[in-house]
Amino acid sequence: MFKSRRTGLVRRLWRSRAGGDGGVSCCGLSEPPAGSSELRSAASGVLKRLKEQALCALLEAVESRGAAPGGCVLITRMGPPPHLLLCRLFRWPELQHPGQLKALSGCQGAGGPDSNNVCCNPYHYSRLCGPESPPPPYSRLSPKFEQKPLDTSLSVDTSKQGHWCSVAYWEHRTRVGRLYAVCQPSVSIFYDLPQGSGFCLGQLSLENRSEAAARTRGKIGLGIVLSKEADGVWAYNRSEHPIFVNSPTLDAPTCRSLVVRKVMPGYSLKVFDYKKSCVLQHLPPPPEYADGPYDPHSVRISFAKGWGPCYSRQMITSCPCWLEVLLGR
């Protein structure tokens, strides 16, 4: 029996749905995702409206699980938000509202609610990790233990060099490799992605690497995306494991105590807030930094392992693999 290419693409998409088991219905197409009949019907309607080229782009993103996010998949707004439907279908079945999503930097089809078209590529979106949404602040740093591991020579004013940030990769207390300068609005930081571009941590060698660092490096995977946006710097967790973030702007400026936030896979967090940073410039350093260097324009990100009072790792220098993001001023 003749089967069109379009039918084959749709069938493969249904099989790639979140929680899909690849079952086939009596009509020869895989069953839609479990859930309400309204969701199944609406998601089917979105796929039927996509042209074959758009289905190919969508399939590339879905089957690679975001390793090849592909281009925008544009569709005219009609009925329920199509990007919400496909994000529920292929990534997060429990999503309830488009306000829980954030378009990633570089997506050209995530216009405002008044736009006629919207991108429905689910890997052009992340879940929004806001100040009052999960995951909450994970732990507070203990001033008794926390120390800045960098010497002052690394805290450079990156704006003078024409890039908005520099990234240093650390394993415990040892910096591995050189500073990576970022000039583009966003940068991918990953372990090994042959067709990708950005900061590849898998290429950095180190003699006598610890077993803990070797194990953690294997969990970095697709890593993170750092993006400079109008309101600040955002981090998107593309890996399959949580990341942990510390920044002077993650708490209220008057609090003057640092926090560590746990960011689950698929979530984005604004890791540095420009407005809060302006306030910090006029305040004295926190008391825990009275005897050492303090850079209010830096962000620290640990892969897979957290630190602070809730852990045996009290300092970030005890974490196997972590990043120091030095921002321009």
C-alpha cells in the first residue's frame, strides 16, 4: 500500500512523543499521547497544518532530543497556542500555560501574542524558572566556608576586549584551559557535540584528573546555553542532569547573602540581572568576602553537583566540574 512521505513523517513524530511507547493504532499511525481527547485532537490538528518541510525540521529536533534544535517551525495562530501543544506533546505533558515557557535566544518565530505566526518547535523553548516558580532556592551559601577561588588577574573588564563575557572551566580548585571569550549573543557550552559550535569541554585535557571529575564530565552532555538578553544573562540547561548556579543578583540586593539555585533539565534561569547589578555597585562587598577578592559581575555554575550547607561540599572549589562566567561591566 502506498504511503506518502508526509504520512511517514507524522508517524515518526507520534512515536517520538514524550512518554511514547511506539504503539500503533488500527489505522496504522502511532497513538497520540495519553491525556485528554482535547489535547490529542488539538495536537493532531497542529501537525496536519504543518507543511512537509516544517515536519522535517520538527522531526529533526524531536528525534535528536534537542541536540540538533533545527530552525523555526512557523504556524499561524489558531485555537490553543500551538507551541504549548507541541511542547506538551514532545517534552512536558504537564504544562498548563504558555507563560510557563520561555523562547530561547535566537528563535525568530516567538513573537508576542499579537503576532499572527508563532514558532512551534518545542526545542526552541525552555521551562521558565522564575523567582516564585519551581525549582526554589536550593541552599544558602555559608559565609563561614565560602571563598572566592579566583585571583584578581581573572576578573577583567571584558567590555574592553569586545566580548560580553569570558568563561573559565574549573575542576575542583584547578582551572583547565584558557578563558573562552564570547562575542555572540549566546554560546553553547557542552561536553561533546560534533556538529555543534561553542565551548567544547570535552577537548580540554588535564593530567591526573580526579575520578569525580571524570564521572561528572560524562554527565555534562549537551550542557548549557548562556545568552545575553535585554534584561540580563540567562542560562538554559540542555543536559539530562541539574546544574547549580550562584550569582550576586539571585537574591534581593539588600539581603547581601549569596544563594545557590538548582536548575533542572529543560529549565532556564536569569542568572544575572542588570538592574540589580547597578544597585550592587553602590553597596559594600558581603562580609564573607572581606578578606578576599569579590567580583559582583560573575556567575558560577556547577554541573550535576551542588554545594553549600546542605552538602558535604561547602565550597564550589569542592565541585568536580564548574564554570566561572566573568561579565563585562
